[in-house]
Amino acid sequence: MAAEPDSLPQQRWALLVPSGARGARIAANLAPLCELRSAQQGAVVDIHAVPPGLDSTRAHDFRDRVLHPRARPTREHPRYVLLAGSPEDLSLELQESLTGDGACFVGRLAFAEDEDYAAYSSKVVESEQSVAPTRKARVLFLSVDDGTTAVRVGQEYIVSVVGRRCGDARGRGYFPASALVQEKLRMGSANRLLELAGESEPTLLFSLSHGIGGSAQGWASPAEQRHVQGNLSLGAGQTLTASDIRQRPFLPGGIWFYFACFGAGTPVRSVYLPWMEQLVREGVVPPRELAALIRSRPVDGQPFMAALPQAALANPKGPLAVVAHMDLAWTHAFHDASTGRSHSHRLEAVLSSLVDGHRAGPALETLSRFARQADERLRKQYQAEAEAVSRGHPTSTDAMERALLWLERHDVTNYVLLGDPAARLVVPSPC
């Protein structure tokens, strides 16, 4: 792989659409974006129609035979990949195959309406062809003061810590934000959030809140679940919904790091399930959290992307990209509750990368590489266990420690990018 991740001529860009007439319409609506990326990389972008429902095996086969064929020089293999379609059309297994080893920078658009693809395409093209490119962006750290323990912990160990670190870095010239704002949002009201997000200056927003999940009463229909699950909880029974941000200015030209359960979407099967069951048996996790995980599965058995960030992306006056979480979101990625050890540097690395003008795909990759560190720790644990068994020695693996490590690993990898992975918050100043 080339050494410069932000260089489209070196890394290349490709579009994947569903097979059939719908995919052809999506590609047509994204044509202006494809033309822009072709001009920027000096070669026509690859557009591939992908059959629906690829499992892991067929997804890897698609990557190896179609997207990155051996007969083609590796310098021409696209590393930036935009998936344009729902998980039913372009499977989550395909997305995982492309991102798992860091081979690709992947983003996804999953609009229900064809014209939303055209609106998004126009927004990105307009932002990048501006005669006065943005050199600095404002940064917001917002958390909902809803009185819950989970949000209080997130505020104390994530928002406050990262906000302080970024502020200190800015004071030393290493975090070039035009302004840095940190606030707690009043319970039950979106007014301040909409006020701050409605300003015209390109903004990087990090928000921390609960995301709406399955209730004990269940869902009236699959459509209701798809419309509501993943919405931003404001506390006191109030939520920020897709309709709240679909038409009004909301982070125009910005990027949103949306920390909330189901903020990106909901898979059919949760990778957390076996480890949650084990932690419940050990008394580490209360049974209600396992029950919440189970009742939040798609009622129609089909994975889906959350409506809120898709509405933001479809908004012509909305953000260029959203980083959000598939499935339940935990604090494990950024804070180890069992030891008190902070991993806030992981989040700081992503935000710093975006503020420095790196493209969204490589910025998120700075977080994903920490999952590979967890993979290495797990590999060593399993290898040591196998060697102990082969020698007839007792194993020293702590089952609870391993389960928590798996939770941390999955918490990191479940952050996904919504939008074009080549989008950027600001244009770096020329050297």
C-alpha cells in the first residue's frame, strides 16, 4: 500500500451499488461525485454492482476477485470504497470484509429515496469545489445531562477528558480548531443542540448520549423500529429524530461523531451476545442489559441503518460524514472501567486527524488499529492456552478478563463511517 493515505491518485476510490435497476439509479445520482473523484485520482473510478446478501465467504471472494483482483496491479486497487445501499442490498459482512484488516477505508450511504443520493453528491462536490476552502473548523463537545449513570460516566471519563486534552493541544498549536466548545445539554430539550449545530461554520461535533433501543413493550412494526431506534435521547422522554434535522441547517459541511447506542444501525446478530451472557453469569453485568440487547434485535430479521444520521447526510445543509456505532455502544473503547485506565487518546487521535484535514476514512482508521492491538492480545492468550493444554499444564486465562477484552475489541470495531470516506472537514493549508 502507498504511504500517503489521503492521496486519491495513490489510493484510488470506488463505488459499490446493489445489482439491478436500483443500483443503476443510485450510480446515476452519484455521478457528479464519481466524476469529481475520477478527476482527483487521475483515473475513472471503478463502479461495481454487487449481489445482495453476501455472507463472509462470498464477501471475501468478491474483494479478492472483483475489487482487488490479482491480475491488476495493487497500485490500482481502490482503498477508498463507498457502499451505496442498505445492509439488505450490500451486506454488513461485505463491509466487515473490506474494513477488518485495514485494507480499505469504507463509508456507507443507505438512503431510502434515490434523490437523497443526488443531494448528498451535490453537497460534497460543492464543498470541495469552493473557491474559498475551509482551513479551520469549530469543535463541539456536547453531552446530554439526563441524570443517568451511563451518561455521567461518559461525561466524566470521555467527554471531559478528551475535551481537556484537545484544548491543551490547541493551546500548544497541535489541534488547529477555530474554536472549542464543551457543554452539557439540558435534559429534555434539543434547542441548544440545534442552535449550536445550525451555525454556518464547518463544525466537528462529538455528542454523547443514550440512543433509543428496544423497549419492554416492543415495537408496533418494523417501520417504527427503523424510524426510532438509534435516535438521540434527550432525556425526559424526548428525542432528536430524523424529521428534526432533515430540513434545517445541521452541521453544514461538518462531521458528526455520534456516540450513542444503535447510532449507525442495528445488525441481526450481536457480536456482544456470548460475552454478555458470560458476564451476566459471572455477576459482572446486570441481566437487564442482556435483556435490552436481545429486545433490540430487528423485529423483521433484517439489519438496518439508523434513520437519524441518514437524514443528516441527505440534508443539503447537513454534514459530509457521520461516525457512529452499530449495535450497543459502550465506554470500553475509551475507558476501562475494571482498571480505571483511560483510552481517551484513541478518540483524541480520531478528532485530531479530522481537524488536521485528513480524510474521514483514514481518520477512523486511527481508531480501528486499536482493535488490531486487542486481536493481538487475544491471539497470544489463545496461543498460551493451547500450549498449556498440550503440556498438560493448567491454563491461567481469566475468563472474565477475556470477555471484557472481547467487548472492548467489538466496541472499537463497531464504529463505522457513514458518508464518503474521502470527505474531509477542512482542507489542509499548503506547506
